[in-house]
Amino acid sequence: MNIVVCVKQVPDTATERKLRSDDKTIDRDAADGVVNELDEYAVEEALRIKEAHGAEATVTVLTMGPDKAADTIRKALAMGADKAVHLSDEALHGSDALSTSYAMAQVLKKIGFDLVVLGSESTDARTGVLAAMLAERLGVPQLTLAKKVEINGSAITIERLTDYGYDRVEASLPAVVSVVEKINEPRYPSFKGIMAAKKKPVERLSAADADIAADQIGLANAWSEVADFAPAPPRAAGVVVKDEGDGGVKIAEFLASKKFV
């Protein structure tokens, strides 16, 4: 079984994130790059599936990003993934979700897969649509927001998280699955794993290597764009409500003015 995990390097949420003034894309040099937190759950789930299926299963990490995204790959390899593919090309800069799904689907067609696993969303864009887009482009079932995954032969079953509990969804492999943070607890890379990661193969691909058409990627061909942005205003002082017998009314009126109630 060839399991491919899609991971993304994102700006650290603990630091201030900024947009570039020239093209309104994320300024990735303004903050440290880290593995998208929700993708770590995807890596962990892929490793657990591999462990359940033994030597017949392999885990490949796939990422799309600039050179420094290689750090993201190394962490996933240190966790236990077997190998990695890094799609990196300046022509990909500014690609939106639609373009990204196209580019990554092209790579997946090239390297082959039985199961593609992703986190439910990235902490920078938060679109949450990549899994569905990949499944559509690849022509395979999508099983999204999984809080539990079971595989029996070519059958895959998930418990899909909902507001009212969960739905049980079944499909056949190959398939695309996105997982939520409730599914597991990601392991920490061991020292042995960190050292072993340095020797694991990482295949670097350009857009041309993956037969990615230039007119389908990049900022100029994106279907969505940031029209304008402004820095967040300084945090204002809070409003103090003095209770003179009508404190509850004042609080209710304040909440109503902010459209909270």
C-alpha cells in the first residue's frame, strides 16, 4: 500500500504573520516556517496505517513550497515516513487552492498512490478544500473530516466528524482522506528518527518534471486574490460596565451592538 501524506509549511502561528506589499501574498520570510499543525495528525495516521499493514505499506511525504519547506519534510521523515517528494518551482508562487490542487494532483498521478492523507486545513489559508479538490481531480472518493479511519483490504471506512456526532462513510481504495485533530496524538520524533531522516530519499520535482502546465499555476493564473489589506489596529481598551442595578441590561445592549446576540 502506497500512502502519500500531503504536508505544508506555514508561518508559525505564535508569531505575527504579514502579507507582502508587492503582491499581497504571505510574507514567509517575516515568520519562522513550521509544519502545519493539522498535517502532523495526518502523518501520524498514515504511520499507524502503515504499522497495521506491515512491510507491504510505505509512507511518502509530499509537499509543495520553496526550498526552506524541506525542513517540513525532514520532520515528517523523522516521525517515521519512508521517503518524500518536494515540488518546488518559482512558477508556483502565489498559487491559490485551485492551482495548488491541480499541481499536487499532477505529482500524485506521477508517483502513484493507494491512499492520500491530509490535515483538515492549513493554519495560514484555512480554506479546508484541498482534499475535496484533489479527490475530484484524481477521480477517486473523498472521505473528509475523519476522526477514525479503518482499512480492510480495498475497503476504507471513516467516522466523519459532524456537529451532531459522526457519520460512517465507506468507499474503496484508492481514496483521499482528510483527518481532524481528534483522530490521534502525533508522536515526537526520536533522536534515532531524526538521524535516520537525514539518509531517507527526497525527490525534488520542478513544475516541468510533473507535467504541470505553466498557465494553470502561479499568482497570475489564480482564481482568487487578495484585493486589499491593512494592518490590524492596536488593541483598544476594554469597556467597563458599572452595575447600578442595570448591569445586565447594559451588558446585553453592548453585546447586541457588536452583533453577538
